[in-house]
Amino acid sequence: MKLFVSEGNPHCLKVLAALEVTGVQCDVQYVNHEERVVPFLSRPALPALLLPSGLHLFSSNAICRYLFEIVGQDSSERCNQWLEWEATDLQPALLQALHMAVLHGKGSEVSKVLQGPLNYLEQSLSKGNTPYLTGEAVSVADVVLWAALYPVLSDSSLACERTSVKAWFDRGAVLHSCESAAQKVLQGKGLQGMKSYMQRQPAPQSSQSRDTQPCNSNPAEGVEDERAVSEEEMEAAALTWSKGLNSCPLAADRQHPILPHEGKRNLLVTSALPYVNNVPHLGNIIGCVLSADVFSRYGRLRGWNLLFVCGTDEYGTATENKAREEGLTPQQICDKYHAIHSSIYKWFQIDFDFFGRTTTEKQTEIAQDIFWRIHKHGFLIEDTVEQLRCEKCQRFLADRFVEGICPHCSYPEARGDQCDKCGRLINAVELREPQCKVCRQTPVVRSSKHLFLDLPKLEPQLEQWLEKSTSTGDWTANAKQITRSWLRDGLKPRCITRDLRWGTPVPHPDFKEKVFYVWFDAPIGYLSITANYTDKWEKWWKNPHQVELYNFMAKDNVPFHSVVFPCSLLGAQDNYTLVSHLIATEYLNYEDTKFSKSRGVGVFGDMAKDTGIPSDVWRFYLLYVRPEGQDSAFSWADMALKNNSELLNNLGNFINRAGMFVTKFFEGCVPAMELQQEDKKLLALVGWELQQYIQLMDKVKIRDALRHILNISRHGNQYIQVNEPWKKIKGGDTERQRAGTVTGVSVNIACLLSVMLLPYMPTVSQTIRDQLNAPQSCVNTMLQGTGTFVCSLSAGHRIGTVSPLFQKLEVDQIEALKKRFGGQQTTAQRASSTQPAAVPAAAAEVATSNGVDPEKAKQLTQAVTEQGEKVRALKAQKAEKAVITAEVAKLLDLKKQLALAEGKSSEPAPQKGKRK
């Protein structure tokens, strides 16, 4: 285990004290306050405990509880009550008191702020007649509360006058372990030891509670402080509103082939080509095709001339490997999985202009032309490469045919090209204890002659282009950082050929038995796919002055799009269009682990179709947790929460109420509207949210832009709630007129929301417009310029039939889906399901005598350890009882399997008396 803490952080005092009291062996690492050690969290969270299983605990109280449970001291109900009180009652007051004392020098205010919690503690201790909070011995509750109060109660200027609290605190103070923890965190500086930490914390509010926040919390959650709106803004918003749709032309339907037009903004949008060898998982979908689809739909709404192309990447090792596994030819595998990809993207409503593939004649023609041009201009060099060769399979092993121990982080299942754990690129010959993935034999090192792209020679041209592109285009921060790191380390020649059969043939006579390496060949697929879409493809790809190229991808693809591929095109010297805007996401994780194509971990595209949850809801949630600035995680429980709170109760509730008021109170016709100041203020607020949405979407901040849609519906719900049109409609003429205005404004906001939602939830968007019978011209009006919120449904407009847009996701439904599609293959599951590989007969005889199976026992021992950690972690986090019970049952079952594998009885031994 590894515990991450920072000096001056009062929450870290708790966990270090608990570590000292329990004596648990743990590596402690001090980091700065801004260090983000938990990959799934959107902000730094310290302390954090990394468990051997890879799970993280990042609530200080949960960590303390976990440490005590490791040494056999489970938390009693009374103990848990104290921990709950500390987190919800004591901490908010304590943080407020520390903020005053440390940052504002108002130590005199501390006792006043803490009066309530300390009085409660005093009463409880005096009534309990025990030296400690839960009895005669120190519990985790004592350690947590003592550590929490230490900065205040140990300061002589803030002396405590409560007898029982002082006596209890002094008993804690004599424990060497608690004093030691305080010294480590506060460095003997008392309250001032926390200054650096407190300066980084937001000013505490009276409603503040927990010391951590959920990993997928989004700025969209919770109503933000309402913007102050000036009189000028209100009048400007009302004027824009009054213009209506009269002068707005209808948008023309797309005419194929789409080609660049002089005088228009011409955007060529590509999504990283998904590899054809497997079904795409949710991380692939959000990182590439879905993000590109949202931006493309948005761009069309903005009136840009836009072409969106993608396709399956079909050559390379993984295809050969998959074909071997399934007993098919590589071409048959490509045909099979290309159809699967197409079907999945169609279900997710990815609106490509063209979805192609790389196994085409155009790919061969264009790739070989670029190769000869690079060769002609002297940017290729020959060299001999040491490669791994499997003597049993009689072939050189391409990177993905090799697995071994990573030379950098010692991960035992690193591939021959990259380590899944640390992300470092590696050469297969660097792996320790390499194995052929086909036959599991140890390969030998042999030499082979190959061609290399001379990146060092191209580096000056690359740097000159990068300086311009990154300064004028919208490159995500991670794309810039990854690119800079490659240049900082110095570029090295990169091999562009491979000893494979399945790939684009190298046309050079000296290398005719080889094919192009996939990372030279695959990006050229963008060009060949466009060429299969239109024979005028060069108008897009050899037109850098008229065309802006947007590349969408996950961050692991950045170097190939920002360095390797641009160098290929620069070396070809044929006026190619290079990337203007490189949009890279971080990683989307699955629950508490990683998606993995090769290991089948996570929810995959074809599974999503079988859940019964509409594709628009999947799109919404994936975009809501889009890993825009840091890694995020897909969570079934969080998906249900966002569906029920944001879609059902916020967005859907507002749109449905607005439409139903028109139907119920005004016979289906939009009523006349007489705007008052309150209405104009709302128009200004909504107009501002629309402007923010456009600014963010223009910069491809897709997740951030979504919060402004949800903010608008929150404004709308509040507007309806305050004005109560269902009551006013029953009043006199003035009140009925007011009900009409509120209803008319609300239904027009619903129309605006339908347009803003179109890139995110196209079916829902169309459904709203159908229900409102909205004119088509509203779609291309609202997003013009910096945002134009006009009255699109004027008085007298007849709407259609209104019905609910979303359905609630029930707990039992989500639990069933999580169980059915969990995809989280733990060591335990692998151990109980994986059949052992073939072993020599003599070894098999030994292994199975008397039921003993040493290999399986080894796997199950690890599984039992991990499952035990999981159970303890769940208990520490106070998970639901049913969840803990289910995991305990798994643990007991694993122990039975382990006993059988070791040749022991699977019946549990008689339990010893439980220690009180």
C-alpha cells in the first residue's frame, strides 16, 4: 500500500495518526497540495491510499476506518455514528474556524464558530462515563476526532474550557503516535503550519460538508450563483427576442460530395480510425467518434462547410492475430468487424459523411506515392533492426505478438510496442522474459533490414510548422504537452516497415517482402478514405490555405498525429493539408479500472445496444463525463443518477411542463406574451448561457458547454416555480395574462434547448421540435453569430402532442445491468474461469493428484487477497449492506475454491470467539 499525504493538510493528520496507532506497514509519500494522485478525480484529493489491488481510498475517514479494520478492529455502530458526525457537523465548522484563524488572524472567533460541536462533544463525553468515545479503549473515532481538533485544541491561545473534552483530548495527547503525526503534518508550526494548504481552499460555506467530492462531479451540478444582469442587457435581450424568425433562411440539405468553397469556413473533421480487430468500447467511442460527431453536428448548425470522415484501420499485427484466433483470413476478419463497427456507430447516431476502410486500392496507391516522394527527397534511411523471432512459429514477431515484463514499470503483461500500465512506448527486444502470444515459447533475437523515416532531418520543418499550428489552432493542453515532450527528448529515426504479410506492400524492390508499419500507413487512411468518398479528394487534402483540419483522438494517439504523420506529409513535399486543431481526450476508465480491448474489460458498443437504454441517453452520459481535462470514469450508478437528476428532473421536467401548460391552459396554442422586467432578465440570463455555450463549442470544450444547456433548464424550472402559472391561470385577467407570458416564454426556451441539444442528443432534439411543431428555421437561427435567442414560437403558434422525454432508471434495473454487463474482470473471476494452459503429462499428474492444483492455488491466493481488500474497502466506505454481503459471499466462495485447489476441505473451520 502507498499513502499520499501533504504537509499542512489537516485531513492528512488523521490518517497518519491512524497509521501510527494501528502499526500497519505502508509506504508514505509526501506530495504537494496540487498533486492529483487519484486518476479518476477531477481535482486533487489528499490524503489518498493506493491499495495493492489498484483501488484508491480518498476520504480521510474511510482510510482511517480501513487501517483499523486491517488489524481486526471493525467499526461499531456507535463508532460509525461519531465518524458521520465528524464529517457532517464538526468539519464544516472546523474548516470555517481554521479559515478565520489561519488566513484572517481572527483567533477570537474560533470558539464562537465551534461552540455548537464542542458543546455536543462535551455533553456526550460527560454522559458516557468512559475515557474514550466508544468505551474503554481507543477507537478509530477517537483518533479521527482527536486529529481533527488537534490544530485548535493544542493552541494555547485557544484554550478549551470544557472539562470532559479537555480530559479526553489530553489522554489522546499522551499517545506518542498522535503527537508524532501532528509533528509530521504541522512541522511544529501550529496553526501557521496549515497556511499554505488553507490558501488553496475555497472560502468555506455554512452548507459545506465532506472533505472530498465524487470523481464525476461536474460544474453543471448545482445551481451556480445567479449572474447580475444590467438594464442594458435586459433591453438588448428583449430587442433580439422581438426580431423572431422572419428574416432567417432555411438551411440547405447536405449535397454530396461536399467540397471546399471559396469564402466559406471549410472544416475537414477526422476521428482516429478505430482498429478493426475488436468491438469498440465506450472509451473508444467518446474519445474519438462521438466527440467528433458532436462537433461536426454543431459546425453544420453554425453554417460551416464541413466534411466528417472516418473508417476502420484494418492492416497490421492485431488483425493477423485476431484472424488466427477466429480461424478466418485477415480479409474475412476485416469484413466482419467493419460491419460490426458500422452497426454500432449507426446505433450511436454518429453522422459521418463517409465511413470507409483502409484495405482499399486507394490506400495502396496514396501510401506508396507518399513513400516514393519521401524517398525521393532523402528522408528515408536503411538500418538493421534486432527483432524477436519465434522459431516454433517460424516468423518474426510483430510487436503485438509479444508479451513480457515492462522494462520501465515491471508490469507483467506489457505488449511489444507499449505498456498498458505506464503508457511508455517500448521495443519488443527490451521486454524482460518475452513470450510469443501464439505458442507461449520464448523467442530469440534476430536481425532484419528495415526502412526508417528520418525524423531528425525533418525536425526543423516540423518545429516551424508546429509553432504556427499550436499558436493559431485549438490544440488541447495534453496534445501540446505530449508533442513538446517528444521534441524535448529529441526525435529519432522511426521504422516504417514490418516483417508481416497483412499490410500495404512496400514498393521498393529491396523490401518487397515487407509491408508498411501501421503507424506510417494508418493515418494515410484519412486521405484514402476521402479519396474513396470523392475523386476530388485533393481539394481537401492538398489545400492548406482553404481547409482547417480537425483531428479527434485519445491522448495515446497524439504523437503519431502531431509528429510522425506530419513529418511524413512534410517529407512528401506535396502541399498537403496538415492538422490545424488537434483535439485529444484523456482516458475514460470503467468503474474503478481501465477499459481494455485485449482483456475484454468494460462495456462495449454492442452491449450498450442491448441495455434498453436509448442511445441518446448513452451519448448524454458519455459526453457529461467526457475526459476533457483529466481522466474520468464510467459508472453505472452515476449514469442512473445523471439520467434521473439532470435529464428527468431538470431538463425533461422543464420542457414537459412548458409544453403541457400550452396544451392544458391554452388549448395547444402559444399565448400572447407581455414581457415584464422579470421576463427580460430571464431572456438575458438565457442569452448569456447561449453565448457561453457557443464560445465553448467553438473551442471544442464539449463537456463544459453541456453545463450551459442544463443551466438554462434550471433557470426555466426556477422561473416556472416562482411564477406558478398553474395558479395564476385560475385568477383574474391580469393573472391569466401573466400565466400566458410565463408559459409562452418557457415554451420558447424549450425550443432553444432543442437546438442546443441537437449535437448531443439528436433524437431527443428532434422529438422536442416535433412536440412543439417548431419551424425548421429555428435550427439554423439560434446559433448564428455569438448566439441569437429569438421568439421562434410566436403567439397563436399551435404545438403538437406533448409527452415525457425521459424515463427513470431504477436501482434494481441498474444493478442488473451492472451485473450483466459489468465487464470488470477481476483476478478472482479470471482465476475461477481461466483454463490452465497445456502442461507436460508428468506435471499434470502431480498437479491433479488428490485434487491439488498448485497453479490454480497460486491464482486463487492472489484472488482471495484482492477480494479481501475489496471487502475491507467497501466497509471503510460504508457501502450498502447488500453490496458488502455480495462481495463477502464472493470472498467465501473463493476461499472454498482455494481450499480445494490446495487439497484441503472446503468446509470452514469452526469460528473462534469474536474479540470484544
